[in-house]
Amino acid sequence: MQIAIGIDIGGTSTKIAVVSNDGRIIERQSFLMKKFDNEWSYFQTLFNTIQNLLNNHSDKEAIGIGVGSPSCIPAKGIIKGAANLPFSHQVEITKILETKFQLPTYLIKDGNATALGEGQFGAAKNMTNFIVLTLGTGLGCGVVANDNIIGGNYGQAGELGHSIVAEDGRTCACGRKGCLETYVSATGIKRTLFKFLASSNSSSKLRDVTFNQLTAKMISEEAIKGDAVAQAAFTYTGEILGKKMADLVTLFEPEAFFLAGGLADAGALIFQPTIKFMEENLLDCYQGKIKVLPSLLKTNEAAILGPASLVWKNKSTIQLN
């Protein structure tokens, strides 16, 4: 049996999995990013985790590694300027992994990886035009147009999370202000909630929670119970996201949007305001025609399956120099 190693490098954690050619995750492991302050310690942990997985499945043939990461240049195999990763300079990720494991390695932008996974193994199997938005620590975006992922000249096209939605707005980890992901992400809704708590006298159990303790899941749980501040935070987040999605419709005319990631797990709390404000801001010719759907893949699964699928896609042409 042949297997691929799929890797999702995210701002909160790195996830590694053994994947079969039919999109089945056989085993996965992960580790948190916050414990690393340099690339050397990060790669030691990454190497050990991959080796453990390979050892656990030594009866199978590993044919390659696929990596999804923010701020990468796939054509050059490098990660450069990633705001939420512990890399002080550009990292030649494909060269490093190929040298260590003697396996062909492929790199793809994290948002595009999720779109590739959704298209290969998820709800977008029969679609040729769709957009996947991953609402996690940041905001990832992958655009598929005419059955092709839009990568751009440097492989980084679709960085929607770093489009500006508020002039001189919230400070982003990228160094600029007002980026979409500072409002629409798990981190962004936490910032919104604290802003609303500070400007409101409404009672809320979340007033007793520190910023570092707070999670998007806690906000959704309280919103479901009727917490007015938590509900307002979701409405505000959905408004900003819906308006931005209306802009994307004008540019790409997708059949559907798929929302993935932890914040999307809030269900109607985020979907209802997002759809409402998207519809209100669409051109008349698009109103009522664009679907907004949850990913069929489990949270964070698409981000692993997408990179792994690159291995199978390139299987017939695999060769190491």
C-alpha cells in the first residue's frame, strides 16, 4: 500500500498525517506552535513527528510529502515572511524535507491547500468554480476558477485575509493595519468581543474570562445561550465577511463559497449574518444564486488532504534530482 504525508503548518499548530490515495487519513499527529521561538527547534520536532509516523507505517510505501503553509512561494519551495510562524528568515521547506527524508516534497499556500482538499475529497467534487474560506487563527482563502486553483505569479494569490477592510484599523501580525483577518477569524472575533464588552454594560459570563483564556468556541457557546454581546460579535463578524464575499463574487463568479475552520463550526451564528450581508451587497444579477455552504470535510482535515493530494497528482512524474 502506498501512502503520502500531508502537512498543514498553521499559526496555532502543525498537523501531520499519513494519507491514502482515496483521501483517508490513516493516522495523524500534531504539535502546538507557541512553544517554538526559532526554526531549528521547530524542525527538530517536525522531523521527529514525521519519522514517528513513517516508523508506525513501515509496512507501507511512502511516495511523497505535501506541505500547506501561509506566506509561501510554491515554485521556489520556500516559506517567507509568515507573520504567525517561528521563522526569522525564509525557509527552504521542500529542500529541507527532501534532504532529510529522500521523498519528493510539494508546497502549496494553505488556503489553496484547503480548496484543493475540498475539490478532491469534499463537497466541491463536481464544481469547477468555488472559493474556500478557512476561518481559523487567521483567514485563509483558496480560489478555484474553471477547475484550476488560482496561484498567481508567485503562488500566493488569494491572500484575502490581508486585504484591508478598515483604514488605520486593527494591527495585524503582518505589520499593517485593518487586515480582514484581524476581524474575521477566531482571533478577530475575540478582539471584537472584548471591544463590545468594553463599550457595553450588558451582563455576560465572558467578562470574567481573560483574552488568552477566551476561545471562539466559548463565544459561540454563550451566544447560543442568549448572551447578547456574544451574539453581537458574531453579527459584526458576519457583516464584514459577507461584504467581502460580495466583492469576491463580482471578481470570480463562484458557484459556491465553502466556510471551513474553527469559527465556521459555530454554524448558523456565523452563516446567517454572513449570507444576509453578502446578499445585501451583491449586484442584482447575482442575488439568490451564490451558495454559502459548510465544508464537508472535518475541521482542519482539508488542510491536510489538500497537500497530500499533490503527491498523488504528481505521482507519475515523481523523481528526485
